Amino acid sequence: MLRLEKLVIDNGGFTLSADFAIEAGRKVAIIGPSGAGKSTLIGGIAGFHPVVAGRLIWDGKDLTDRPPGARPLAMLFQDGNLFPHLTIAQNVGLGLNPNLRLDGMQWRQVETAIAHVGLQGMGARKPAALSGGQQSRAALARVLIQDRPLLLLDEPFAALGPALKNEMLDLVDRLASETGATVLMVSHDPQDARRIADEIVLVADGIAHAPQPAAPLLDDPPPALRAYLG
Amino acid sequence: MLILGALIAVALRAETGRGMGPSDWAAVRFTVFQAALSALFSVALAVPVARALARRRFPGRRLLIALLGAPFILPVIVAVLGLLAVFGRNGWISVALGAAGLPPLQVYGLHGVVLAHVFLNLPLATRLILQGWQEIPAERFRLAAQLGAGPHAMWRLLERPMLWQVAPGVLAVVFAICLTSFAVALTLGGGPRATTIELAIYQAFRFDFDLGRAALLSCIQIVLTGMAAMIALRMSRGDGFGGGLDRPVQRWDARNPVARVLDGAIILFAAGFLLLPLAAIFLSGLGGLAKLPASVIAATMNSVLVAAISALITLALALPMAVAVALGRGAFVEFAGLLGLAASPLVIGTGFFVVVYPLVNPTVLSLPVTALVNALMALPFALRILVPGARQVIERSGRLALTLGMAGRPFLRRILLPRMRAQIGFAAGLSAALSMGDLGVITLFADSEQATLPLQVFRLMGAYQMEAAAAAAVLLLSMSMALFWLLDRGGRWHAEA
């Protein structure tokens, strides 16, 4: 379980507060108007923005002061999820060891992960030689191999077309169900939330509200959400 | 055209029939060797300094990085005096060694030349490499941090590939700069074992008045520097590190105490190496400021005049060239700019001398020629400053101006020049400061009556009037900085963005 205990996150002067818990294995969409603090919330959980008050707890362990790499989570950003000068296999291999010192078995593991996201035989290519959707798949292969219990998505598929985006969301859904990972996903499209989320965290005016079941919330939105949905 | 004319004059005058003597070959070997050493040391030292500056945020960091730009307009003769005050026979270190019963440092010769070149080029190398570091997008560091990369993994993943791209270009640039070094070799080198080609040209001129030999040496110099400049240009091109959104870089891998202490020590050492000689100049020179000889005052007037004219010529040449390049008509113009990089002051000076010698007494023209040659030297830098600005203005406002029917002079006067004020001021300031501090072509032309301030400092040094030399150096440094500051500020005054 991920507990945000009276958490206040600072993003260059903008603060966001959150005080709730998320059950393990849930898929949670974070929605709200742009500038409300969705990315701040997820960046704070990942360790990229300082926590100025409260605590962040995962499975009873305090994560509040850990550096980003030492948290039990994998994250996909809006952009820049692959190193352009490394091959796909190397990019995925970083998920096992950031020094890229891998043995034969680990390289086979990398190959398996690449195949698992549908990129068989493309491990030797550089990211620039892949389409946008294939790049997303490669980044997901690394997330898969990182094998962290918590997966944070900061709108990594926003630049893809609707069909491709849905394909990626379904892939995330499938991978998360296979590994049992907890997923936190920033989105500004309620359709994304409806597609894979169990619960929704509404972020508005610097406050992240406690998660609520997705379908009922979207069917009968409270005023703040209705204002956003239009 | 001016450069080409000078080069052709040199080529025609060169006495190829006689061939090169052993001392000429020695000069070529020494020139290449010292430039290679200087480049290696500068870059090797710049890498850790740049890394420390890239990883740390501390009060005064911006100031320090701004100061790293200063040696570019630091008059070489001032730097040499400062280095002598610290590393010379009677310098601080030698005095300390003497107190410990050890012999004083010997600064003249190859190692002195290399020391001065490293002093002058370490800041440039550091800035170029730091730029490489800063061009790694923050997103990459963020991604690497998310993957748990420590300092070693950061090095393998991001920093080493970046250096493979950036360092060769920096090496080539420093190498090319050191190839044409004259003032350093004149003051710290000399003798058969430490003579650069530039110095050999000067000696052939002043002592033997052997124009043929000077011209021949000039030809060799042109070939050498031309090749080096071409290599430098080719190598400094790279496709970079992919785009980022300029998020501020945060480094989670460098927070352990060992890295902190190491980076701190490196920064302190570099700052000390760069600042102590300048401090030494000020300490020994300030006292003598009040009793400067009249010759220094006259030389100062000459220098300011030369610098002002030189800055004007630079702008008159560079602005049309920059606009031409920005409009895409620039292949020839860029070639001309390259020529400016490849030709050295003494080579062009030799060319002019050869041309005017049959007509008038060259000493009459010493100051105008100095201003002109200085302007040509500053041209490549002015172009590098002005071209991006001109491009940006034309890209942003060109279409709008066309729809309004603005073209030609109105566009120039109403849009281009006002929008480029900051760059024009910067280019003018740089050009004036470079000219103010230049000790090159003036040595060929001047007689004992005429001098610029750097030449006067050199003469005082030669006469062992070190206190007066230091005082004049303080004056020179202050004037250079003041000129630069004035013009640069003037350009930015009320200029938005």
C-alpha cells in the first residue's frame, strides 16, 4: 500500500498537498486541469520534487528522503524515456543494471522483455530508427524488466495518435496485471481513465483528493470534476 | 579581400629557392609540439573542472563561470606578467622554494610557454566542455537517476559519450590558437630551442630585415594554421545529444561527501591558478600607477584610438557579412571568416609590410595597420556573435516585414539593427578589447617613438622596470575591461531580451 501522509510537495514554489492511501495492485488515474499539479504529485512520489512536509510510505517503509533511483518504482516521463545514443537492448538493459554490466542470462532476459512488448529483433536498433509507438514499447520493456511494484506514468503516450495510445494503455494494463504492479497514471483524457483505471485521483487547485472508484465518478462527476470535464 | 591580398603578397615575396634552414625547421617543430602539449594539458585539466562546475551549485558559481570568459579579452602580456609574478625567478613560488632551501623555478622555455598557454586556454576549454555538459538534457539525468545510476554509471551513460563528442573539437581549437601564439613566445620563449614560427617571422623582420625569409615562414604558418582551423571547424560540429525541454538539471548521483570535497578542491585549485597571477599583477602594479612615465600615457592614448577604430572596422565588415550569411548567401563569406581564423596577425602584417614598403615608410602606418589587422583578427569572433542574431531576427520578423512591404534599408534601420543591439555591442566590445590588448603586428611596424600600451609594457619588461611594467599592465587590463564593459553594456542598455 502507498500512503501519502499529509504530504506537501514543492515544485519550484508551487505546492501540492495530498493525504490518502492507494491499495496495492490498483490502477489509478490522476486527472485534473492542466497546471493543477498532476505531474507535481507524480514527480514528488518519484523523488524529483522535494517533499516539504509529511511522509511517503510504501509497505511500511519510509521513502520520503530516498533518492529517485532507490525507490521501489519505475517511471515513464512525458518525453525522453530512451537514451538516443544507446541501442534498444542497451536501453532496456539499463533496467537491470545502470552500469550495463550484464551477463549472458541477463541479456537473454532483455531479449525476452523486448519480445514481450512486440519488438522482436529490434534490439540492435537505436531509438531514432523506431516509430513513436515502438519507442513507447521499448520504454515499457525496460519498465517490465525493472520489475518494480509501483509504476508511474506521466502521460508518456500523449504524443501518440488515439488508436496507438489505446494500444499502449492496453499493453500497460496487460503488463501490470501480469506483474501485479500498482499503476499511477497522469492523464487529461477521461477516456484513458475509463479504459484502464480502477480509481481516480482528482487534482485541483493544489490539492490531490483521495481516490474514488472510476466508473461511478465519471458517470456522476462532482462539481470540480464536472468543471474540468465540461 | 584584404586578407587574401596580404597572403598573395606574402606568397609572391617568399624566396622558395633558398629553402628552409635548420632553424626554420626547428621553429616548425617547436610550434607544433608546444601547441599539442598546450592543447593536451588545457583539455585534460578542463575536464575535471567542467565536471565539478556542472555538478555543483554554489554561491559565486555564475560569477566564476563569467570570469572564465574574461581571459579571452585578457591582454596576453598582462597574463605573462602575472604568471612571472607567481611562477617566475623572483615570483611567489620561487621565494617560497628559496625559503625552503630549494632552487627557484625556471619559467623560460618550453614549459613556460605551455604554462602560459594553459593559463590562457584552460578557461576557454572549460567553458566549451561545460557547455557540452550543460547540453546533456535534464531529462537524461532524470531518467538515469530514476534508473538508480550512481556517479560511475552517469559517467558511462552520459558523460563519457559527451566527452568523446566534445573533447576532440576543443583540443583542435586550443591547438589552432596556440599555433599562432606570438606574445607568449616572445616573452617566455625565444632562443633556438623555444621559437615559434610567429616569433621567427618577427626575428627575420626586426633583426635580420630578411623579408624573403619572413614571407617564406609566413607561408608555412598559413598552411599549418589553415589545416588546424579546418580540422577544428570540422571536429567542433556534432549532432549533439538530442533535444530536451531545458528543465533545470538536478544531480542525485553527486551528493556523497567524497564527490563534494573532490569537486570543491578542483574548483578552488582552478580558481587559484587563474586568479592568483592577476591578483599578483594588481598587488605589484597598483603602487606604481601614480608615477607612470609619460610614454605610457601616450601609448594608452594610441591604444584607445586603435581599439576604437578597430572596433568600427570590425562592425563595418562583420555586419554586412553576417546579414549575407543569415540570408543564405554566405558560402563565400564563411570562407572569408575561416581565412581570418587561419591567418595570423604577423602573417597579415608581413603581407601589408611587403605591399607598402616600396611606397611609404611603414612606421608611419603602424597604428592604422595595427587597427586594421586587429579588426581582421576579431572578424571571425564578431561573425560568430552576429550571425545567429541576424538569423534569428530574419527568421522571426522577416515574413512580417515582407507583408508590410519593408525591405532593404527600412528593414535594416527599423528592425535588424535595433533588434541586434545586444550582439552588436558585444561584438564591438570584444573587438575593442582584443585590439587593446594585442601585442602582435605593432611589433613589426613601430619604431621607438610609437607604441601601443601592450608594446610599452613589453618594453618596460625588457628594461627590467618590473614595477612600472606591472602598473602599466594594471592600466592596460582596466582599459580593456572598461572598453569591453562599456560597449557591451551600451548595446544592452534598454534592449529587451
